[in-house]
Amino acid sequence: AMMPTPRWQYAVIVAMSCFYLVPLWAADFPVMQDLPAHIEVAHLFGRVLASDPAVTSIYEIHRAPWPNSLAAATLAALMQVCGPLIAAKILLSCCIIAWPLAVAFCAVQMRRPPILALLIIPTIFDLNWSYGFLSFLIAKPFFFMCVGLAFAAAEKPRRAWLLLFALVLTFFAHALAWGVALFACSLIALLASGH
């Protein structure tokens, strides 16, 4: 059985992550090259869903599964209750907190202490931030959730539905991260089966 993890370790991880919220919220606009484009896509996404004829005469949403759409859909939903800049900062704040927590979750599933996630906190602001790869920033935590859930499902197959759900969310977050997660989870399942 898995040993219970002291909650203080998660509290330390969240507290250390919160330091990265300060520059995000202090800046008038986050220094991210592609963020304005993501905000515009989210605005258009919301207008199409609202059946705005000025937008639907030009744009439509593909009916097939749409990878890399989670950022636009989430921003569009947040923009219904706050301005676009605040919506973007809220979503980015979630990415800041979720990244080390997902690594901590994965560590626990691999029978390692979650406090190891402190080692990746300096990677919160990486090249994906400067370029503004919002979809990939959202996908990074999902990738580690998938890997952690693959270990959990290998131990208790009843948890496989959680892994499936996480893989679907990863697909909508970023197609490349989904492909790598699918490969990693398949490898974990193969190794766990002993074949």
C-alpha cells in the first residue's frame, strides 16, 4: 500500500510556485510572443459559439476532434466573466501551480516523495513562456498526470478510466504532448505487464 504523503510537502510546493505569480500579475501584459494571438483566437472561438453573424460568416469550428483547443476554449469561457487580460493571467496562474503539482503527483505514483517537485520549480518560466506556447504550457501538467495515472492503473486497473480521461484532456491541450504521453503510458503498461 502507498504511504500517506504529508500535506506540508504539497503546501511547500504551492507556496514556492506562488512566487512565480508575482511577476505574472505585476506586469501590465505578460511577455509572451504568441499570447495576443491566443487571446484573439479565444475571442473568435467565443463569438462563433455565441453565433455572432459577423464572425460566423467568416469562421467556423471544425466538427472533428480539435487538438490544441483547450487553451482557446478555457480562455473563451473565462472571458465571459472577466476581461481578456485577466482571463489570460488566470489561466497562466493555473499553469504555474499545476506544473509542479503534476510532477509531485507523478512522483507519488512512482513511490517517490512529492517534495522532489521542488527541483522543477525553476523551470516554470521556460522557453514555452517566452514564446507564448500556451497550449504546450497547459499540456505539460497533463503529461505528468497521464504518466502518474499510468503507474496507478498498472497497480490498480480500475483506475484506467482516469488515465483515459487524462489522455483525452491532453489531446485537447496539445497533440504532441498527447502523442508522447500515449507512448509513455503504453510503455509503462507493457513493462508493468511483465512482457
